[in-house]
Amino acid sequence: MKRLLFALGFLLAAAVPFGDAVAQQTLATVKQRGTLVCGVSQGFAGFSTPDSRGEFRGLDADYCRALAAAVLGDPAKVRFIPLTAQARFTALQTGEIDVLYRNSTQTFLRDTSLGLNQGPVTFYDGQGFAVRRDANVTKVQELDGASICLAQGTTHELNLNDVFRARRIRFQPVVFERIDTMYEAFFAGRCDAMTQDASALAGALTVARDPAAYRVLEETISKEPLGPFTRNGDDGWSNIVLWLHMALVEAEELGVTAANAESRARDANPTVQRLLGTTGEFGQRLGLDDRWAMNAIRAVGNYGEIFERNVGQGSPLKLQRGLNGLWTAGGLMYAIPFR
């Protein structure tokens, strides 16, 4: 019995340094490589889509750049990997990417069965429907008997089946592996409606040949908390992804922007000083430079700047902040204190 207890004690003691090594694995790999490999969508307007020069732009793309700036000191040191909904989690599980920022909904089963860690919610959304205006559809119930375009391997499939069955709404699913082919099919008239996150639908309509011919229904049928994913067992890396988001939200609340971050580092406010690395050595606790948050904010701005530029009033989507507003303005964005 004593030998057994001794052996168990030895294994537990040995597990501590091993766990620390695993926790630093992705961070060490990214630093050694000198480039962050970030998984994104193949094209969601406002979130991650290539511009005329082939560079990814959008809210998710900005988070990738912010992470590269925080870890490597340079927002340009990121390689974007566009992924389908079906391939996204496998790419993270196998190590093809370092982090996934791809309009991915956080759910119970994804948290408990994929071997992945769900990060902070970066965008609160809901599943909606796009229809032609001349169809005169204003409510989800009026889609009874409709053909509906949707993407394979998403929560939208499950939500659609659950909600429509409960409401006794008949529909014909038209399923696509790729988002771009789904858009093409809908705009070509192959489906009566198209379902996706409401924000993604708003983005899709901005690139339609005649955007005014379509509308997104006001009604949504689900909660879609979107955020990044990392691998389980890599707590150090997951913490960096978590605190990056907290830093961007905290920066907005404190009025720290891309333009004034450098000067605000000398602010008398102790919370600002801790956030921007003037005091506290918070970066070292994450294995980063103490100016990690400063670098991220200077690269892409605070959360409010990222939102407005990509999906807010300064963008073609013109979405309201709503639930994505700061908690002080009735939203859900609330940063854990930097102290």
C-alpha cells in the first residue's frame, strides 16, 4: 500500500512541470516560428473576407492581428487560413492553426466533446433569415413550405430542425459545404430563404448584385455567442486569447484608443497603467512583453473601434451595438478587472 501511495505521489509531482510545459506549447511554437497561424472563414463580410489585395479584413481578422501584435509585437506577423465550417475544428485539433477566429458558436457539446477550449464571446448574435423583399415574408412562421439554403456542419442545421419542428413549420433544406456557393445559390433564386447568423446575412446582402432586393427578417431563432477556440491542455495560450479580448473591452471603457494608447501609458489612472504595461508586470505573467496590450490596441484599436469599423455604423453592415455594447451602455461586454 505504501509503495502504491508513493508511486501515485511521484506521478502527481511529475505531472506539475509536464503540465506547465504543455501550457506553454503553442506560445513557444508561435514565438519560434515568428508567425501566428489564424483560422478564419472563407468569406464573411464584416468578419473575415479578402479585400482587393487579398488581405483579410473584418472583426475576426482584426482579432488575429491583435493577437499577433500582443505575442510577436507586430500585427503583420499573421498567416490567415480560410476554413470551411466542416474543416475548422479539425484544423485546430491537428495543429494546422494556432487559434480559430471563425464566426463559431459556443455550445455545450463543442465545449465537452471536441477537445477544444471555448474562449471569450467576441460577438453576440442570433440565427436569422434572409428573403427577397418581393416575397412579402415578414415573420419566420411565413416560411412554411419554403426551401432554405444553409451551410453544412453548423449549429444552424440543428437550430432550424429543432425550431421548425416545434413550430410545425415545413421546409426543404438545401445544404452547402461552402458559404460562397450557398450565397450564389440564394441570389440565383435556388432557395426561398437563406439562414445564418444575422450579422453574416447582413454582410452577405452588401455584396449582392441588388442589395435592395433582399432583407433580413427582424426575428431570430437562437442565441449565437461567437468567439475563438483554442486547444484543451494549453492553458497558457488560452489565457492569452482570453485576456486579449478583456484588454480590448477594458480599453474601450477607459477611452484608450489606437491613436492615444502611447500617450495614455503615462496616465495617472492606475488601471490604465496596468493595462498598458506601465506598472504591474502583467505581460510577464502571460509570458509576454508588458506592452502586449498596448501593442494590440495600437494595432487595431479598442473593441468599440474594431466593431464600428467592421460591422458598425462606419461599415457597410451598419449594425447597432445592441448586446455587443459595453455593460455601462446596456450591453454584455464586460471586462474582468486588470488588478
